[in-house]
Amino acid sequence: MFMSEKIRTIDQPAVPDNGKKELPPELKEKVARAEGKLATLAQVVGGDFGMKVRFGELGGGSFYRPDTAEITLDPNILVEGKEWLAEFVAGHEGGHRAITRSLEQVGVPEEKALELYGRTGFGYLGNCLEDCADNDWVGGIFSRFKEFSDKNYQETFSRPDAVMATPETNTLISLLGYVPKFVRFGGEIMRRWATGKYVEEQEQEVAAALRKTDEQAERYWKEIPDKYAKELERVESARERFKIFYEHIWPEAEKLVKMDIDREKMRQLADELLKQAKGKDKGGEKGEKGAGGGASSGAPLPKELMDELQKAAEDNLEKQLEDLEKQIAGLKEQLKNVGSDDAKRKINEQIEKKVAGKLGLRNKEKNAVPWDKLSPELQKKLKELYNKLPKETREALEKQAKQTLEELDDAMIKATRGKLSKDGRPLTHEEAEDLKKVRRAEAEENARRAKKKADEEDESRRVQETIKARIEGDLGEYDKIYKEVAPLVDELYARIHKVFLPQRHPQWLKGKPTGQRLDLGKVMQFQADRTLYDKLWEQKTIPKKNDYKFTLLNDLSGSMRGEKINQDLRGKIIVAEVLNRLGIGIQILGFQDELIEFKDHDGELTPSIRRKMLSILKEPYNRGSHNKSNWNSDGYCLGKASEMLDRQKGKNNFLLVLSDGLPAPDPEHAGAEYDLHTVVASIRKKTKQKLVGLGIGPGTEHVRSFYPTSLASIPLKDLPRLLGDLLEDMIKFPGKYQ
């Protein structure tokens, strides 16, 4: 793809000095050449021309800042002669920005998404598959990327026992003494994609799962959007990939997770036996239940097996301590080569985390029993002991097993999820639980407010209805229709208004150097740890305003007579009343040979506007105010409606067209410039309006030929409900309709 000079020579922002060390002159030249090229690569692939790529400080690490859309790379990549790796990272992460969508974005309700994120292995395995699809998509755009991708994964999978891991995940796996089946499964899926084959020697269960899902993994990787696909097509492609994973691959993977939990329960039991043997039960004195809820109630292990267990755990513990010491030494060496306070702080945080992990191992806070190092006889004996335990003890051990695997799963998610994921999806187990707590608190608060509001409304409703009946005259007919659709109005409002809650209510962000209020928990910690001086404050977020404008344009020609216009008006009342409650501007238009306006975008629904809307029922019969029902000049009228909507300057402008017949323009508006295909194409090209065509009643499949985004042959009885569902989807996912 040819890029303009403006894009090719993007200026990178000045980076504050902060006392950082100067790069050597020859490295400066490399950095200058690489930054522009990498920025262009990430921008073109990701479709976000605001993204920036720069090199930071030697040893400062590579990371992404979502607030500035900036990728920072460690110059050590260039020092080590791995320019190709920098291009791979920029292209790979840009590819995620372009085609990867969260569960919520592909239509999974948030409650269900959080439940899925809470399943061990779900996020990690989804990432494994998505990374492969992402690499294929980027490779289809830039041929050189495939070369870099192959090189990256060939290095990764050069060893038969390799999995996608980091030092943190390697430490956790070493403590287990085995690679969980679900981790191996994900790694082998990526190996198969990268090398074309699996490792020959596999655990029987993993090999079986790979065979059963092989074709589905191929389908997943091929289900990628076209290079020039619209957002709606990209979302649909992501939705199909999720469906393949959830329906065909995850069920087999979930079986492996259950096997891993069964194995981990035995390892937890072994750790409990070691603690009890050393008199370190958390329950206190000998004979009381320990953390495992009474693991000692089973028959004790023979001395030789107990000695074997203790030696295996101690040997593994020493090995992990040695590895951590090496990692700490490496970080301290990095610390000597960085100058900026920010880079030093990040490395010191890593060192502190490693030291804390080392202390935890020394204090035997971590289970260090290496399962695969235990003899078959000892493993068999532990299984026999487990089966003799009381139910509550087995449940406690199972809970510990799940928590251990969740910790590893979270580390694998963080190691593999896209760095450019704006919302950090998929979530770790802890993140998912935190979000569930927030949603529960919101739901409780909303329920309290809703009850208070309902009580107040009940108190005044009877008086209001009496007053309306006396002063609004013909509005009584509107009230009759509204009463009929009121349940749909209330239900739709209850669903949609939740979308606005996160924007209406400010949130507090912790860990800030300045802010509007102190974080009391951090202040208390500060008394013991003075390094927290820059994390004592909380900052209040600024609520965002949703900017939506809607125009409803519908056919009022003679063909709309009868049940069609009756259901059409009911649908309009539902949409208008809900948007009126939400404070969203809506324009209601009809058309024959000219536009007929019933409400503009400004102001609320007043009694006079509601009375005016009733004339919608009369226009098809020529008993209204315009009375030209012989004509259906939809091309001309659509163009005029679009011009009116464009003047609103809303961020998300929606134009919904409802019709039941083919164009039948009046002579004045029958020219080629008013051809409906021409007008629709012009709107899509010149505006950012979300244009949707709706065919009312049977025999309206022709609507699809005029409107790329459309619903045809809508049953009359379903029209009001479908209009409401469409409105909800538009407000939640406006990008789908561009």
C-alpha cells in the first residue's frame, strides 16, 4: 500500500530527559531510521494513524501506553541485531488493533463474558488461536512480516518441550513440576500453526484433544476479514472466530482443565502432608485440621514415601530459589545501564516482586511439590489417600488446586494478550472478579434508585393521567396506543439506560502522584514503605457524554395503509419515548413527494408533537396535512433527510428508513440524481451516518438491494419489538452500522 508523505514522516513527540543516558551516536541513527518505519507499519496495520512508535531507554523494556496510543520499544532489540523483532512486534500488535474484538464487542453479554473470563484456560487459549489468526492477517498485508513471524516462532518452538512463556510463568510451571495439559494444548496449537506439526510424543489426552480440534483450528485461522473490510465485517469475522472456539475447541480444552485440576488436587494434598509432618498446620496443634481441612485423617504415608516426597519438594525449592536469584542478578545488571528515574522505578518494582517471591519460597508459602518428579508408587498412594478424605476436605483441596491453576492462567493471559487491547481483554480471574463486584454494586444502587423513583412516580401518576385526559384532548388516542406499547418502552429503556451509567457517574483512579482525595489504604502503607509517596492520591474521572442523533424516515404512500401504518406508528412511539427519556435527539419524518416533518432533533416530546404524530395514521389515506400518497420519492427525500441530519454534527448519527414498496417518484423528483442507489452511495461516501433500511411486511426483499445494512420482510406484528431491539444494538455498538 502506498502511503502519503505526511504519514510516512510522522513526527515523534519529544521525550522528557529525566536524567536518562544518551544513546551512542551509531545507535541513535538506527533508532531514527527505525521509528518512522515502525510507526507507519503499526498505523497502517492497526488502522489508527494516531499511533506512535518510539524507542525508549536501553534496558527500559517494551510497553504500550493506551492513553497516548504509543508503543515504546527497548533499544536493546537493535543492539542485539533484532530489527526484525521490532517490526514483528509493531505489526503483530497493530494487527490485534485491526481485527481482534472483545467478547462484548462480538455480542456476548457482559455477564456471560465475565463468567467465561473466570474459567481457567479460556482467555489464554483464546489468545493462542487469535495470535495465529492475527499473524496470518498481517502477513497477508505485508509479505516481509511473514518472514519475521516465522523467525520468531521458529526460535520459540525450537525445543520440543517449549510453551509460550515468560520468566514468571516458567517459575510457576517449575513449582508445579509439570506443564498443565491446557497450557501444553495451547502451546501445541501455536506450534502446529507455526511449524505445520505437533510434537510427536504427547500426553495421550492432549494428543486426542489436538486431533479432535485440528480442523476447527484451521477454520479459525482462515476466518479473517478482508484487507479493506469495514468495521461491521471485522466484527462479524471476530464473532465467527469466537463461535468456532467456543462451540468446537473450548469443550475439548475444558476437559483438559478438569484433568489438570484433578492432578493438582493430589499435589495440594502432598503439600498438606508435608506441612503436617513438620508441625506447621495452619490449624494450630497436632491433631487439628490443617489448611486442607483434615488431610491427616487418611492413612499416613510409609516413611520411605514420605522421605521421597520431602526430598523432591526440597530439591525443587532450591532450584527455584537459584533461578530467582539469577533473575534478580540480571535485573540488577540492567539497573546499572539505565539513567531515567522512570526506568529505574520499573526495574526496582520487578526486583521487589522477585525478592518477595523468594521470601515466600523460603517461608514455604508456596507449594513446591514437583508432581512429575514423584514416583508412580507415591502418586498412586496420594490418590488413594485423597479418595478416603472427608468431603469438605476434598472440596478445600480442590479449591486450592483451582486457585493455583488460575494464578498460572492469569500469568499466561498477561504474557499473551495483545498489548494494544484498549480494555485489557481478555481479563484475568482477579480482574473479572473485580468487575463483577463493581457491576453488583451498580446493580444494587440502581435498584435502590429505581425503587425510589417508582414510588415517587406511582404517587403522582394518577394525578398526571387525570390532568392529561382533561387538557390534551385528542391526545387520548395517543395514550391508548402508548398504554398498549408501554411494557416494551419500559423494558427497552431499562436495557439501554445501563449503557449510559459508566459515563454518567465519575470513577476514582488509584495510585496517582496527585489528585482530589487521598487513598487511605496507601497512606497507611506509606508509614512503612516510603517508596509509595507517588501513589497516595486518587483522581476523579470526567464523565463522558454520549453524542447520538437519530432520524426516522418512513414511507407514507398509499401502500402503507391498514395494519402496516398502525404497527409503524407503534414502533415510532416506542423509539421516540425511549430516546426522549434518555435525552437523545430524534427527528421523525415521513415522505411522499416531499418530506413531512413531525418532530425535529431539538426539544422533548410535547403534547402538541404527540398529537401531530397521530396524523401519521392519516397521511396514507390523504386525510392528513400533505395528502400526496400516490408518490414514493424516496431517493429525493432520503437525500434531504440526510442533509438535515448532517447539520446536527453528532458523533453517532443514525438514519433509519422504513418502507414497504419500490420507488415511485413524482415527476419533479424522477431524475437520475434522485435514483435511490445513487443517493444511498453518496450518503455512505460523503458522511459518517449509520444508514439502515427496513422493509415492512412480506415481499420487501428489494430493500437489501438499496441499503447495504438492512432488515427485510419484517412481520408486522414484530415491527415494534424489532425496532426497539435495533435501537438498543445501535446505541451499544454504533460502529457496526458504519
